[in-house]
Amino acid sequence: MGVARDLQALLKTPYQLPDLSGFNVANTSLPISVEIENLEACPRYAGVTISGVTVQESPKWLQQRLRAIGLSPINNVVDVTNYVLHELGQPLHAFDAATIKGGKIIVKNAAEETKFTTLDSVERTLRTEDLTISNAEEPMVLAGVFGGLNSGVTAETKNIFLESAYFSPAGIRKTSQIHGIKTDSSFRFERGTDPNMVITALKRAALLIQEVAGGEISSEIVDVYPTPVQPTQIKVSYAKVHQLIGQHIGEARIKEILMDLGIEIAEETAEELLLTIPPFKVDVTREADVVEEVLRIYGYNNITLSENLAASYLAQFPNPDPEVITKHVADALAANGFLEIITNSLTNSNYYQDTEGNTPAELVPILNYNSEDLDAMRLTLVYSGLEVLRHNINRRQRDLKVFEIGKVYRKDGEKYKENNYLALFQTGNKAAENWQQPSAKATFHDLAGQVQQVLTLCRQLNYTTKPTEHAYLAGGVTYQKGDVVLGHIGLLKDNVCKQIDVKEQVWYAELNWDYLLRNYKAKLVFEELSKFPEVRRDLSLVLDKAVTFDQIKQVAQRVERKILQDVNVFDVYEGDKIEAGKKAIAISFTLQDKNQTLTDKVIDATMSRLMQQFEHQLGAVIRK
């Protein structure tokens, strides 16, 4: 109905409400009275009884329409209430009339500490602020939110009482949040429904139930509505409309759009309008809202931009621009075959409950979540990235390289923190199969090369590595600069992947993007290329497996700072030809003096010092 109203204004084609002329009270054999004790929380409550219904599976047309909008059919009576909810925006509820003890509906607040079992078989403790729909003896429904376990329609139901009401949004919103219940009904009530749609929706649903479930209407419509909700009035000046839109669209066009949207002009002067806003426009409460309504129909794309645009600002632009750096890095990753993903910052809190290293106390919960699967802010980019991998792997896309630059959120005592990270994921083969080379699984070093490239692009050159202790990683390294952790890289643990049902091996890296942006050096330092030749010398070392290449490099750089230009590993051997627990590693050293040609004497002395310190500091055996 809301879409139809907008299309009427856009296309000049009037919409029609469903035909209700067939509504007919056959008899009054099943009257049920209604009493409202809290009129502030429930200004209007209406209902009607239908007897002799046959509860069964809905016809195909009704099932198909519900499935088309993502709903699962239940039975013909419940399906009709869901259908009308999405058609007219008015939630409805069907009671088994046999459960309405005393033949009376009472809309009232619950007694303190009332135990109430809802349709999901969860026993809840109600508060005095919770509004209920009760019979003469007990609550049957948490008003506007969720039905009770024994009040709904079942296959044995023969007579029903159909409810249509208008509830105060604030009360429904609070009850929904306190009890952690989100339903299609509460979603609409807490945002405001149209009190004038109550009877229309009731008749529409009653006629559809008769069509798909049989039966006859067995009571007059009970409509308790002592104080009708009045339309609001808002003054709108033409000058303000044109100012906010940024373009003069004409007074006649403004009035035409407003009237097409169902907004009446109560009074009019040359400068302003006094508008009567119908109750279904629950979000139109001020002048700016009216301007938005006009602009929606007029079309944002029809607002022309001035040839001269200007903006004022107080803060200086950062130098360098973080957006430019981010784009530069993203472009480089994309050029190396990585696809950028953008995932939801909302996540499932269950991910953080049982996995080692997770701290549920740091989760930032969502108080008004619409889905139990999205009830908290993410603590890490790991799970949202794994969800993307799962989606693609399930569709036979197994060789994946993706990255995301996004925020994570954390609760620290009474404070909340958010930080930006760059996450990279790689799984499957490093490259697609082809006739020139066999396919091979991605390895640690494939992803490590990308991480090192990113650090280089961010001008981070002097960092160290150490074995990682990251909670999600089964081995790997941590990149560090002084006491600051730049990031981590390694293989995600099996139990982390299993949480998202990813069975493949996943290499993962994350970098502290906030730190990299803050410490990006805008100015580059250039120096002249040396005209003297480089010299390369190789060493083969036998070391404990626990010794890392980074440790070897650090020892070398401490021994020789002047002429040592580069240290590189070009071969590693672990096998039965050397002692257990050891590895043989072949290292190349690039030596160069910027001021003169190196002599054999200087080269030999340097290599001798290096070998001596490798033996002394790392316990290395030099293979001759």
C-alpha cells in the first residue's frame, strides 16, 4: 500500500483498496467483548469472530506469494494474517476462540513477575510495563510483539477471533527490546502503523480467511476507539522548501505532489502552507520531513548542480590523504588478483562464545536488533570474511583471494572503541590450472608477499617478525615495530573455520590500518645510485628449526651496518640428511660500498665476522 501511494504521486494513476463489499455478518452466535484498561498504550482495538473454519495448508497462490517475499507458509489462517500484514502494513493476530476464557478480551498491563510462555516455547518473566492481550483469567499474547504458546490457531481450531489494533510505538519498542523479541509485527508497531487501517485490514483478512478456510462471520465488528488519533498539522514555507532542495521547483508543483501523496492543504498563503498530515505518514513530523517527501517524488536526479560549487570547513585536510593511501593499496592488491569485499559490521554473537581467545565481554551488543544472527558489532574481520569464502566455495569457486578494509568494534569497560583493519584471505590454489604449470596450493609465503608489499606501500620498512600468538591462527608470524604490533599472518585454526562451515585451508592476515595511515611518511628520501659494483656471497647454515630468518637478518645487520645492503634466503632443507630438529638454510648477502670498490680483504673480513656471530648468537653450524 505504501508503494502504491508513492506510485500514485509519481505516475498520476490512482490506487484502489481491496474490494471489501463482500464482508457480511452471517450471525452473532459467537460474540466476544473487548475492554481496554490502558488506552495510552492501546488507543484502538478491534476484532471479529469467524466460526466453522477448516485449518489446513494454504492454496498454492497464497503460498507462492508468501515465499516470494521470504516467508514460510504455516497454515491458511496464519498465512492470511501475514499476507495482509505485508499488503496493508497492519499486523493482525488470529486467536483460537476456544482459548478466550470468559468470552472476553482485556487489553491490560501484566502483573509484576508474571510467567508467560511465548510461541517459541520460552518462558518469559513479564514486567508491569508489558502490555498483554488477556482473557478473563490469563495473558494470551504479548501485545503487538509475540503470541502465547496456547493462544494460536492449530489444526483442531474451528472458531477464531481475529484481532486488529493500533498500539503506541514506544511501548512496543521497549517490550521488544527488553525481551529480545523481533517479529514482523513488532517491527511495524514500534515504527508506527496507521490507526485508520485497522478496520480495513480486519475486513480484508476476514474475507480472505473465508475464501481459503471457509467459515462464516459470527459477530459484529467490535471496535473500541474512544479517542481517535488526529492528523498532525505542519507549517511549510515555500522559501524553506526551495532552500533545502537547492532549486526552485515552483509552488504549483509542490502543492501537486503533496496532494498526490495524501497530504491535505488546510490553509494557504502566498508564502506558506498549513498542511494536514495523515496518520499513515508517521515519519513526517516537521518541515524538513515534508521537503523530503516532495523531493522523493520530484526526483533527486532532477536537481541540477551549480557550475560553481563551494564548501566551507574548519579542519585542515590531512596530508597525506588517508583515502588516497587506501585507494593506492586497494589498487595494488587488486592488480595482484585480490578482490575487495565489503561485509556487514553486524555479526552473530554466537561466533564469540566458545572459540579460544574470544572475549564475549568485549562485544558491543545491538539493543534493537532485527535478526538474532546480527545481534552484535564484530570484534574481528575474520568471521565476516569467512562467510564470503563459504558463499563462494559452496558455489564451486574455491581459488579465492579477497581483502577488506573495515572497522571492528570493542567494549572496553564503560567505553567503546572502533578501529580500522586490513584483512586478507587466501584459500585454494595460488593460480588457476593451465597447461604450462601444475596447480599448487597457496602457501604462507604467497600471502606473506602481499603483506610485505602493503607494508612497503605504506612506507613501513624497518619492522621485525616473531612467532605469532594470535588467538585465531595456528602458527604464523607477527609484524612488529618497536612495541607496536603492525599485524599478524598465518593459517586460521580449524575450529574457527568450522564455525562458519568452511572446510578448506585458509591463510589469513590482518594489519593495523589506523597505525599504518597515521605513520605514513608523505615525503620520500632519494639517494643517488652507487657507481660501484655489488658483491654477492652465500652461506649455508644449519640451525635449530625454531630460529627464524628475521633473527638471522637482525644479527647480520647488527654486525655490518655500512656495506651490507641486503640479506635473502634462497633455499631451505629439512630432512633425514641432517640432525633431527635442525634445518639447513641458504642465505645470500649483498655487499656494496657507496664510495669505493670492495676488496677481497674487506669482503672476507665481513663474512668472517658474520659467520662468527651466527655461531655465537644463533648456535649455527657453517656448512663449508
